[in-house]
Amino acid sequence: MTQLDVMYRFGAVPSEASMMALGRVREVYGVRRVTFDEAAKTVRVEYDATRLTEPVIHQLLRRCGLDMVERVTLLPPQPEAVSASQGI
């Protein structure tokens, strides 16, 4: 089992029907957790990569009626590499 997380930013505030559908996404085999943050306008899904792929997760959320704007990277900004030519 390989656990992965993916986070998306959404635009418009979801309707009540969309939120109910989002709650049912957890019932999909392979989805482990769904975290919804209305203040940050993000939804984060933890899933089993041996069962599902990121495009499938994206489609599940779109079918719920979420206005998906972009995928948010979960990696922190990486420090820039210092080259030997800079004399350090």
C-alpha cells in the first residue's frame, strides 16, 4: 500500500449538495481521508496509490461539484543550490 496526498484549491464555495457528495468520496475504495478547509479554499485527499491515481481523484472531486481551480504542491520550497563557482 502506497499512501499519497493531493491538494486542490477550489474557487466558488461548494453548495450543500456538493458537500454531501464530498462526504461520500470517503466511501470510494482506496480513499483514506478527505480534509476540507473552507478558509484556505483547499481540499486534501489521502489515497492509496495502488488503487487510485491522481487524475481519478481529480475527477471524483469534479463530479462532486467542486469548482477546481488548481493543484497545490505539498512540497516546501527547496533552497537554491550553491555552485562551486560562487566561491563558497
